[in-house]
Amino acid sequence: MTSVEQSDAAAREPKSASVIINAIAVLRTFTADEPLLGVTEIASRVGLHKSTVSRILATFEQEHLVERDAETRRFRLGLGLIAVAGPLLADLEERQVAHPVLRALAEQTGETSALMVWSDDQSMCVEQIPSHHQIKHSTPLGTRYKDAMSASVQVFLSAAPTEDVVSLLRNGSITYPELDDTALDAYLLRLEENRLRGWASNYGETSTDEVGVAAPVHDHRGHLVAAVLIPAPRFRVDPDRLQDLGAACSAAAQQVTARLGGKAPGAPHIDDPEIDRVRGR
């Protein structure tokens, strides 16, 4: 390759990389809360011209990565993405071994059950068994949570070094409105209590009509690799039922841990003296 050809190749590389980055950004604008988006909405969110977004979407539509809604003519993610993600999901050991446990948990509690993993400083759903109730809360595959009060986020942060938790909260990667030193200390104590109890809860703290409980899954090395989550409508969960769901979720997470050949750390009861020590009683 001549020096001129090398220069041309170098000039083309950043442009090619930016095209890929822009395409990925377009895909990431679709969420479980907003599955249908128009070209103008997407363009404003990713900071691209509408013509650029239209070209990207046209290519995605051709490859079935997005599809157009017949009535609104807006776009949604297409089934072609399943073909892309299928090999990864099929090879995800945690997802394979958790599926029967999640199904049994959903039947036992009557609520949705889900498996969450930690990805890019967020809790992400990789498996879900929906509740049989007409009114339910669901966690579609790919749903991500980064709110500090989210039950699954609490589970993952409970196992993280304190300095990492503080950094994630301070830089905004994990959202916590009006974070000050007092709130930070209280949150760190909450994480420690969750770790000792064996499960975390979110009783209408991220959404007034939703409750969530989550418990940790460990692999054979004792590493936290996933979390079992139960999201439910708040009107069906009083404080007593919250405790029942937490216990059921923790038991299910321990089953998944056992199926992975792991061993969960001890999970003392909330009245355990160790928790009293943490609280400074």
C-alpha cells in the first residue's frame, strides 16, 4: 500500500467508525417505555439530521432490525435483532439455568419474575416470565435500570466496593436525586442491610404504582453474576406480602446459584445481631 493509499484509508476509518456509532445510537433510542418512535424523535435524541436517521432506518428495515408500524408509520425494533442476539442468549449460562426456576417462581407468587445481569453500569433484563394477572408489571428483555432505588440495582451495588458505589452515584451513572452526604451514608447502610438480609426492595420509590424485590445469584467462584427480580403492582403488595415476596425471591436466587454450582453467602434474618451492629445499635 502506498503512502497515499494509507492516508486515504486512515481518513476513511474515523468516518466508518462514526457511521457504526450513529447506527448503534439509533437502535438504543428504542426502549420498553417508548417502543415506537418517529424519524424526527430519533434524530433529536441522537443529534443527527433527519436524512441521516432515515438512511440508517431504511438499512435496518431492509435487514429486519426495525419495522414500521402499519398505522402510525413510526418505527419499532424488529425480529431480526433476535437472530443477532440469539446465539448470545442461547450461550448465556445464567439464563439457561434460571428459566425453570423463574417459571416456578412466577407460578408460586403470581407475579412476573425476571433475571437481571450487570451491563455497562446498569441492571439489564435477560429473561422474563410474565405474571398471569391481567394487571401486572413486566420487565421486557433488554430493559435497563440505573436508578439507585431499583431493587436489582441495589443488589448489584451491595456487592460492589464502597468507593465504586460512591463514584457511580457521584458521576451520575447511577441516578439518585438530591444526593448529599447524609443521603449517601443512608444509602450505603441500606446496601449493607440488603446484603446481610439477602434481598433488596423498592416499595414505590422509583414508581409510585410499582414494587420490586431482588436477590443475588452467585457462581461457583462466589461472584455475583445475576439477580432474580420480582416486579409487581403496588396495590397487590402490602408490607407483609413484600416480606413474602422477598423470601420467595431469595429462595429462587439460591436455587439458581445451586444450579450454577455456586454457594450463596449466608443471609441472616433482618433481626440478626450483625445487622444491629451495622446500624450501630
